[in-house]
Amino acid sequence: MPNFKITSVFILLAIAAWQPLKGVAAPPATTWQSHAAIRTAAQGFLQAFVGDQHQGRSRVKLGQLDHRLQLKACHTPLEAFMPPGGRAMGNTTVGVRCPDQGGWSIYVSARIDVFGPVLVARQPLARGTRIEASDLELVERNLSNLPYGYYSDKQAAVGLLAKRTIATTTVITPTMLQEPTLVKRGERVSIIAENGPLKIRSSGKALRDGKSGEVIGIRAEGSRRTVEAVVVSEGVVKVTL
């Protein structure tokens, strides 16, 4: 009989030890930041950013977040930002941060595509061809895929020379064109000397080839004097007195 009492006591003690102590609160479970909220903040920021930077149609695509990523839930609205060196087109990165005390920052990869009108060749253009307006047409292209630049205004390309053969529908880039030579070495040129409203015209001989805006040496006619002049048009240079 005594053994039965002792056994009962041990059983009661074991049950009491197993049950949680009343009045002692369990630590709260950590809540994690929603990945969807992070993506929404990043997407909204980039859409507004692209709208401020570019005209016309655009497309923003965010990269995926690692499904294993766990960030403490933010109690204040998330803030998105463009990190230093972030690009306004093509592959880029957008930052999202939690402004809570002891908060966090994360960077999300993204792709920004911007579409706009660019000049393309309407017909094949041989090397050395002087570009005419009829040689060009405007078509929509993804500007993010044009790292070497483009023209969106016909007048900016008209009058330039093709540096190489350009195939039909090729996007015209600045590297494909060059200024024509307006003054050739040894030829006689007109010199316009200006001093305020006063203009004096004379002539001379070009000492080298020159394109629009270039400074070249000119030997004044009838003397050995050499002056530096700016090429302004075909066969014409300007000197400021």
C-alpha cells in the first residue's frame, strides 16, 4: 500500500512538470515581411521613375526574390529608391528599405524597356553617301537595346556622310555618320573676319582639310601670315578679331 501512494505522488509531479506554467507568456513568434509587398514598392517606384525620365511607352519587369529570404516585418511603409549607379534603362537595380529603427535594406534586380521613335535607313546607303531626308524614316524601337545611340530627328542626320555601307532598316547611330569635309587642303577659301558689327572679307589658302566647327590654319592671300579660323560652311571660314 505505501508503494502505491509513493507511485501516485511521482505521477502527479510528472504531470505538473509537463504542463506549461500558468501566467508565463510564450515569446511572440517572429513575423516576416511579405515578398509581395517588397515587389509592389519596387514596381511602383520604378514605374514613376521611368515616367519622369522618359516619354512614351515603357515596360518594367522585376527579378525574382529568393524564396528563402526572411526579413523582419516592417511596421512603417516600405521606401523604394534608386541606388547610386542605377540605370534608367536596360538592366538595373532598385532598392527597398524598411525605415523602422534597426530596419533593413534589400536590392531587387529589374529590367526597364523604353520604346521610342528612331531613324532607320529606308534604303541601302553606300559608304560616302550624303544623307538626305528621303533616305530615312522613323520607326519605334526598344531604346534600351541601342547602347551606341540613335537619332530621333531627321535634321540631325541630313547632310552627314555614311562612314560605311548601311543596310535597309538599320538603326542609324552617330558612329555610322560623319561630318562632310567642307574645306580641303590647298583650296582657296573665303575668310570672314568679325569684330562686333564690323565684318571684313578676304581670301586665303587652307593648310589642311576641315569639317564644320573645326579650327584650321589659313594662309592669308598675298602674304605669309597664317591665322587660325573656324570652318563655318563649304569654302568659308571665320576669324574673330
